[in-house]
Amino acid sequence: MGTAGVEAILCTVTNSPTAVCSDPAHRGHGLGTRLLLAVAAGIRDRGETPFLHVLESDVDTVWLYQRLGFRLRLRTKIVIAAQP
């Protein structure tokens, strides 16, 4: 975890924050929200559109992203494959 209890893993080849993870002890203070909004603003400043991935079953995260202004754009299926 980062020093403030929030860490972002960013993919530099797309305009999608790959993950924002909050230490449970630091949740509820808006740190992840501020980080996500700052990263999204940087993406928009480059003239690109930020997008996120979230599982439909993760209703709390879907609610948060919608509250932050993100909207459903595309439904996809996830296939998990294991090496035999």
C-alpha cells in the first residue's frame, strides 16, 4: 500500500486506471476517489476518455463509479482460463 493507504496501479498504454486499492484501515476517507478523479483528469487533459473495468457483481464499486460520473458503455464477458 502507498503511504496514505491508497495505491494505484496504472497501465501506461491505455487510458484506463488498472486498479485503485485501498487499505481497509484507510477506507471511507475519500482517498481512492480523489486518486481516481486525479488520474481521470490527467487522461482527459491528454484529450482521451478515461474508462474503467468493473465486474457487474461488484455493486458497491459500480455504484461508486456511477456516482463519480462514469456510465456503462459496454458489457463484456470475462473468461478465465487455466493452463492445463
